[in-house]
Amino acid sequence: MIGHVIGDSDMITGFKLVGIKGTEVTTIDQANHALNQALSNNTIAIIILSETFAAEPPIRKQIDKIRQEKITPIILELPDSKSPKSNTKLSDTISKILGIKI
């Protein structure tokens, strides 16, 4: 089982550095399409999705439905470069998820 990232170029690059492939998206339609493709791939166990796109109503509705009906894939929502700034670095969040220091 593998993971897949859906987000902006910075997010994709960060995960690519630790060996996790992803789909770079810039619009809601692209994000929705990438999510549907990832969901149709039964080898993907974890989908990491940009908070920016996960907050959009059509995607939010789909994520909520998946979480209610299925055990896998796990869908994690993480901040991207467009998310409001927080004190937590993306690299720290990735390190916690993967259990490695990057």
C-alpha cells in the first residue's frame, strides 16, 4: 500500500523528497479529478490533501462521505503554501506522519 499527495508544487516537492508521489493541482477541478483518480487506485492507502482544496464544498462533501463509509484510504489534510501561516512547519508535520526526520 502506498500514499499519494494532492496539492501545490511546494507540497508535492516536499513529499517527493521522501519518496511519496503526488499530483500537482492549481484549481478545484484539478484537485477533485486527482482525488477521484487516487480513490480509484486500490493500492493507495493514504491520501494527503492540501487544506486549501479540502475546504472547498464539493471536495469536503466527498471527503466526509468517504470517511463515513470506508476505512481506507485514510485522507489527511495538511497545510500548503496558501494556507494561513501557523507555527508548525510542513517538514515537521511530514516528519511526524512518516516517523522520520527530514
